[in-house]
Amino acid sequence: MVTVPDAPHQPARLLSRTDIPGPRRAVVKIGSSSLTRPDGHLDETALRVIADQVAELIKQDWDVVLISSGAIAAAMGPLGLDARPTDVPTQQASASVGQALLAGAWSAAFGAHGRISGQFLLTEADVIRPETYRNVRTALEATLELGVVPVINENDTTATHEIRFGDNDRLAALVAQLLGADLLVLLTDVDGLYTKNPAEPDAERLSVVEDFAALVDVNVGSVGSKVGTGGMVTKLDAAHHAATTGTATLLTSAATFAEGTAGQDVGTFFPAQQGRRRSRLVWLRYATRGAGRITVDPGAAEALRGRRRSLLAVGIAEVEGAFPAGVPVDIAAPDGEVIARGLVGYSSEDLRAMAGLTTKELRERMGDRFGRSAVHRDDMVMISSPVADAAKQAKAASEEE
């Protein structure tokens, strides 16, 4: 019988590359571009190389969980597709073919080392809803305890929203948080973060990133490969998420995976942040999506951004969606940019009736219980990301040229 610890594993909060070696708990994410050939077929040689390296880490008493992209990409060749399909039905059908091919390839690769791999197909909801979050953690802990290598992918066969807007970088960061991983490894076809396009002669690799706000001067781009859904922006957002929740990140190529986990200066290292953040705000910031949207007027947007005020009904310009009180909602500025997320104090129906009214007017017209804030500042987290800010600046600069 497998015994699963009641308390979640606590990350070691690695602060430098020299802290990496030694038995660790790691989540390793492999992108589609690292697992497929240019013709769209699964690159089983590349997959076996990664499995060889993971098996070596397990020999050193590491716990390793794989987040493997490539289900849709693996099906492109067999289905005769020249590029990743863009419509959801074809993506789902491709995933049904490719997931079986991918799982079989990982099973064979780890079988060569006498190890068993187990497949987990997850959706975003599985790792953000409290009732399923605990079930996923228990299943993964039990799998690791049995010596099985968990291989996780999004359930692209039945998912819709996840395929169109999700990416496995975010899933990897969520799993790292769920398991209390010491290290998140993001393997891609680029050997680290550069100051500009690595193809340019004056591009410089950034060995360590301690301050994400400093990336505002780095052209991180935003476009992924033709077989993937992410890009450098999603990887940096994942690293930011991981650092905030105590997990260090190594962004590197599959070719330098072994060197990176040995503590050598390859790729880009993002140390874990010290200190602890309130778990509810971390959950709001990284794990949830808004059940609806509240657009505020310019004055309210400024109060939220600059003065960390609660959101009052008088500052609400529009309410989108149907939702009850107590759920997370996105709060957007007049230009549509989501600037915060919070637990709303009223239902969407009530908020529409309250919008634009002062506290005094609310109490007079609707009763005393409507005199509270729409979203209290203690139940709100700002969404502005230094990574996203850098991407926006890069996009604006490219449009000016």
C-alpha cells in the first residue's frame, strides 16, 4: 500500500545554480518543437535522449514529473497535415491520434531503462479546483512513490478553451506549485533567454534573471513555433509563477538538459523568491480565470493601480457574464486590459444594478447590505506582469519600425 504524505512537499527555494545538484523534486516540461521533426512526425530519437537523462536523474534519487507537449504535433505527419490545425475539431481529432503515439513512445523510452511511465491527461480545471486539485496531487504523489514516471499533458482531445488559449508552460508551473517542486525545467529549441533574437550577432544570453521587471528592456517576442502554442512570453510567465511560489526555474534547450541539472552555466536560471505569499492571492493570480469581467472607469482603474483601493460600485462601468457572489472575476481598465482579479462581493445581477452608484445612493435605494465594496482590496490581486509589459513594449517597437 502506498502512503501519501498529508502535507504538501515544500520547495527547497534554490537561489543559485550551485544549489541545483543533489536529489531534487523537478517538473520538466518539453515543448512540441523539441519532440517533433520538421515534417511534423514525432522525433523518437529526441524523446529517447530526454528519457535517458530523466532516468539518470531518477538514479540519483530525484523525483521527476514530465509535462510533455506534442500530442497534436505527433499526429501531423501520420494525418498528412502541413501545419498545426487551427480549428478546434481538427485539433481534437489530431490529439486523439497523437496522444496514443506519444504515450507509447514515452513508455518504450523509459522501458529501455527498466522504468514504467504513467500517463496523466489534465485540463486546467483539474489543477485549480480545490476538490480536484487534491486528487491530482494525491495521484501524482502515489505514482512517484511507486517509482513510476508521471507524464502529463493537457487533455486536448476533449478540451476546447485549453487548446485555443492554454499552453503547457502554464500547466507546468501549476503542477510545480501543486507538488512543491524544487525546480521547474522548461526545455525548448532555444538554449536560454537572450537580450534579443538569438540569430542576431549582438544577442547576449542572460545567465540569471533575479528581477523580472528588468526584462522590460529585453525583446522577448510572443510567437511560438509552428507546432506549438506557446512562446518565450509564456515561458517567462511560467518562470515568474514558479519563482513566486518558491520554485526555481531553468530555461534551456533539450541538448543542455543534463548540464543544467548538474548546475553548469547553461540556459537561463530564475532563482526562487524568498518569503511566503498568502496562498489565496497566489491562487487568484496564477491558478484562476475570472468567471466574468468588470470594466471600471478611468478613476477606478487609477485607484486600483496606484493606490491599492477596494473596488466600489461607483467605479464600475460594465459587467460581463453571469456569476454568483464569492467567485473570482477579472477587473479591466477602460482599454480592456485586465489589471486585477478578485473575489466579488455580489452577483453579476446585483452589480449591474449597483454600477455607477455611490455608497450613499446604494444604501438609500437598495439597502444597507449593498453599501460594501464590490471587491475588497484584501480579496484582490493585481495582474500586471513585467513579462507581459516587456512583450507589449517589444510589439509596439516592432510596429513603429
